[in-house]
Amino acid sequence: MGTRLDRFWQRVDAGVDAFRREDTPPPSDPSTVQDVPSRQALERAVALGDALSLGAVYRAISIRSLSAKQISIKVEGRDGEIMERTPLLIAQPDPDESRSRFVEKTSVSLDTNGNAFWRVIRKDDADESSPVKVLRVLNPLDVVIDHTKRGRVTGYQYQGRTYKPWQVKHLVAMPVPGMVRGLGPIQAAQVELRGALDTAEYGSDVLSSGDSPSGILKSDQIIDSDGAKKAKNAFRDGNGGKRGVVVLGQGLSYQQVYLSPRDAQFIESQQWSVTQVARLFGIPASLMLVTLSGESQTYANVEQDWLGFVRFSLMKTLQEIEEALTSFLPRGSRAKFNIEALLRADTKSRYEAYESALRAGWRTVDEIRELEGLTAMPATEKKDDPA
């Protein structure tokens, strides 16, 4: 039977297997043989396309990728000072697309697959020490990792070609010891996503099947089956099929049956599913346009939700990208997302904070203008900073 933890990982493996190749070593060593998930587990597994068919999942991934793509990247030197000129590899890793699109693709890969892969193209692609010229995002579904039974990566296969380890950069959403691929939210939360899909499919079936009656004909007399059919047909056809007044006889009366939106759409169940998806992707309910029961949304609450989202959820993706980009920079340099743009307060609060920083002497006018995305003020127009 196995322990509860074993059964959990079997479900995870089933979900992973449903939409990407499983990079398992050849079962020559008995210790490397893995249990094959049951057919029922595979049939119930939530594939990527199924997960994205849920509006909540699509919106959650969109929020995360949109948040990541709009943040600029800067490069810090050994002393922590920002380089005036950002290296081209950081400003635009792939010359065929914008930096924001590059970051967006990487973020989506991590959220949907748990892994992101960059093709590392060097000036001399056969020389590991040659300078890196281009970073290109690969489709994680088509990447196969070659590795030893102990988990050491020996290479990558992509669309019929084989690459050495230093020709591909591998980023992971959640590294799991003993697994060469990272674990993403869709692969880990198969039970929750299957429940959300079942709820949505059941609600759709109720509305489209027409099994629920639109009304009830009642009579104070005893009616046999033939009489019931005649009464039903007479009411349905009413006045030769024309809309208007319907005449009922034999003590018949009509009561219309309404399927309430609460019952039809399963509002409570669907809201719970959205809340689960928001929790799964680390997104506050307010950003998912959902209000939790017993909570009220205020400006302060939403602002705190946003700060928590950046610090404790989005930063996982941003830090993974930062460290990957830093590995291609000269030693002592560091790529860093300018998350201050996401953490900024409203205009009035920012200006008050800037004024305080100027008066205290730990900020200059040019530094503040840079934070606001403005160029440095010409020397002839500069004024002395307040004492």
C-alpha cells in the first residue's frame, strides 16, 4: 500500500507525466526503478492545458508574469554602485525579442512547468570559456535532461539536438532533492486543481443539459400519464405556438421554477477554487479580484497585500532569474531587479519621503529622479540640495 507520503508523490509523478517527458535513468539498476502510476491516476491527472482552462490559473500566471516583465534590471559593481551602462546581455538577452518578453517567457515556464531553460549561445559555441552573446528561452516541454543515476546532469536534448551542460542554463521553481527537474505549482497541487476542474465542469453540465425543469404544471384533479402528456403539450404549444396568453383547464395551474445563479454557477465552490489557486501561486485574493468572507478591502490592505506578494512570492522567481543572469557577468558584478518600482507608494507619499530624504542629506536630486525614471537634471538647472 505504501505510506501516505509515497502515495502523494505518486500523484505528483502522475501529474508531471501527463504533460512532459519524465527524465528517469534507464532501469538497469534496481534502485532506480520507479513505480508506474496507475491508469486511473493518469486519467485524473491535470495537464497543462486543463489547468490553463481555469480562469483563476490563467489570471494567476498572468499576474506573476506581468509583474516580472515590467521591472527593469540593473547591474551592480563590486562596491554596490549601479553601472551607468547596462551590459547588452542583460539589457536584451535575446536580440530577437525584448527584455520584458524574455523575462515573461521565463516566468511563465517556471509557473507552468516548474522549470525554465535558456539556450546559452557563445561567441565560440564550442568553447565553454567564450563570452556569452545570446540567451534564448526554450520550450520546457521539449527539453530532456540527460543525467546519471545519482542525479548529475550530463547534457540536454532539445528538438533532436544534444547540448552540453554549459550550453543550457536550467532554472527551477522549487528544487527537490533527488529530482533533476524542479517542481511547479501545477505538478504539486493536482488534487486541488482536479477539484476546481470538476466543479467547473459540473456547473457547465447542469446549465447545458436541460435536465432541470423550467416550470411545474399542477392540478387539483387526478391525471393519468396520457392526460399529463396532453397538458404538457398543450401548455408548450399554447395558442398554436404563438407567444401570448395560455389557457389552462382541468384545474391546472403553472408554477415557474427558477435555477438561482447561486445554484447554477456554484458561486461558493468557485470562489473557494479561486482562493485555492491564489494561495497556490502566492497571490493575494485582492489581486485575483476576490473578496474573502469577513474581510473588507481598503487601500491600506491592498497595498500591504501587494508588498507581501512581491516579497514572499514573486521574489522567488525574480531571484532565480537574477542569479542565473549574474552567472554570466564578470566576477564581482550582480544583476538585480529594481523592485522599488513595484513597492512604490502613492505619489503624495513618495514626494513626502523624497523631501525628507533630501533634507536629511542621504539622497540627491539625481538619485530621486532616477527612481522616478527621469534623466539627470542638467548642471545649469541644478539647485543646491536642502540642508
